[in-house]
Amino acid sequence: MEDWSSLYKFARLAALAAALVGIAVWLFRPSQKERLEAPARRMLEEDEG
């Protein structure tokens, strides 16, 4: 029974790591970068104007 518990813990950790990597890839892809930076540029333009 101890083997199943350790296997479950490892699978849970692997799933968490995969989710975090997936989120990081989604956030840092080039098309997403442009979408995230647009509001920052807009705020800078409003401050200068």
C-alpha cells in the first residue's frame, strides 16, 4: 500500500509542475506578450499627454 501512496504523491507533484509550466508557456508566448503590454503603453501615453 505504501507504493500507491508514494506514486500518488509523485503524480500530484508532476501534475502541479505541468500546470505551472503550461501557465508560464501560455503567458510568455509572443502573441500574449503584445496583449499584456498594450495597457501599459496606453497608461504611459496618458501620463505623457
